[in-house]
Amino acid sequence: MQRCDYCGRSVYKNVSGTYVLCSSKCKKKHKNRIYMSDLEQKILSLMADGITVTEIDLIVEDDKFDIVSAVRRLVYFDKILFKKTRTEINLLTRIFTKRK
Ligand SMILES: [Zn+2]
């Protein structure tokens, strides 16, 4: 399954030639790599084991779409954070700092 390089969702139609991106919104946001990596670092620094994406959103206070996207990248691509369910990551998903 191909995942969007920005939001981490599965891609039905790739809108980019160079990257895998699911929408013009993600294509635009993907250009700002510094913001992407800053937000990932911010999430990692505030991360507590087993909290939900909604709780991360309340702590980090950035745009909700950007936060969920960063969490998906950290889980699906970087494999720094983990989930214990098979379902796709949404606001209710619990995220863990350790695999087990
Ligand atoms: Zn996307």
C-alpha cells in the first residue's frame, strides 16, 4: 500500500511525480520540510506512552490535520512511535513510545 508522504494515509491517486502525495493540500504542505520536522520533534518531546492522538493534539496545539499527519509519519515511515491496533491511525488511536 502506498502512503502519502505528508499525511500518511493510503493514496488512491498520486498527485505528484517525485513524491507520493494524495492531494493538492498535502502537496503544498509537503514543501515545508522545516515545519514538518519541527512539528515531529515537538510531538516527540511532549510524547507520553499510550496517549491518544486527540490528547497529543491538545498538548501540541498546532493544526489538527498537521498533527495527525506528523503522528502517522512517525509511526508508518520513521517507526519511532507505535500503535497496537491494526486499524488506520485516527484521533482515537493510542500511540506508544515502545513497541511492546
Ligand atoms: Zn496526504
